[in-house]
Amino acid sequence: MNLTVVNAVKETFITALKNVPSFMGAALLWVLTCWIPYINVGTTIALFYAMPIELSKGTVMNPLSIFDGKYRKYMGEFFSIIGLMSISIIPALCFMVVPAIIISIGWCLAICIMIDKELNPAEAMTESTRCTYGYKWTIFGANILIYLGWVVVSMIVLYLFAAIKVDILVFIAIVASLIVGITLQVCFTGVIYRYLVRLRNVPPATPDIL
């Protein structure tokens, strides 16, 4: 099966619903500890990049595993890739934003590839560009639809809770909305990784011009 906007969106929501306890637990733990120096680097790498890799294999990480020290060993490579991306993306923003979006999408799987394939930052970025070639508009479109769906539902829920005028409920709704957003992003990355990296030997049907 080839990657399309429809199946990317559908599988993202299906994956999230199937694994609610693990994703919500990991996202909540990350939200509660993201302010702790050093620890937050490992948990960020684990949640946003290692968990999608596990999803692409059909497995799900234990929420507590985001604190595993093994993820902090990628700290140098993680910041190297972020730095290399910034060097290119920031100047690209000066050219009407679109080039920056295209470059960002092209490198969106670089950190996952670096961890999964044990490549250096430059090799991972090159491989990410190769894997996403022909699918950038698909990734962009699916991501926008998921984001809009999350925003609309979140706004409705927050409005309803705000109408009750109970501050603690509004706070809980905001935290819950953030956790749901993180969960959807992690699942989306996992779906994209499975299609474009694990199943990369399947030839694309009608790739776009990017």
C-alpha cells in the first residue's frame, strides 16, 4: 500500500486509539518532566523519535521507558542534526517560507533514521531526504488535516469547559489537549516512518514533483 493523505490520517487516528494508555502515559510523563535539565533531552528523544520507530515495527514502548538513559547517548547527534537543520531552514525562511517547509519535511525523519539505523547526522539527513522524495505534499497535507482536526476539537472542548467557569477544569482540559496533540504527532511520525523507511522498497504509484 502506498502512502496517501487519506491513509496517513486514518492510520494515525487508528494507531492513537489502539494505544491510548501507552501514548497518553508517555506524553503525560514528558509534560510533567520536560522542565528537568538533561533528563528532558533523553525523554524528548525517546517520545518523539524512538517511539515512532517502535510504532513502525508494530510495537509500543512502555511509558516509563522514556526515562531510559540509553536515549541520552544520542544527545550530541540530536543537537547536531537540529543545528544543521537550523543552518539551512532559517535562511530558507527568507525565500517566501515555502523552501523552508519543503526542506523541513525532507528532513522530518532524520533523527528517527539516525537512531534506528545508527547513522551519523549527515547520513541520516541524506537518507531522510531520499525516503521522503515524492511524498512531501502528502506529508504536508496529512499533517495539516490532523493539526486542524486537533485544533477544532480542542477549541470546542476548551470553550465548553470555560463556560462552566471552573479554573481547574480549564487547566485539565488544556493539559489533556496538549497530550492528545503530542500523541497524534508521535503516531503520525510512526505511520510516515513505516511507509517511507520500513516499506521503502515498495515502489511509489504516483509520486508528486517534490
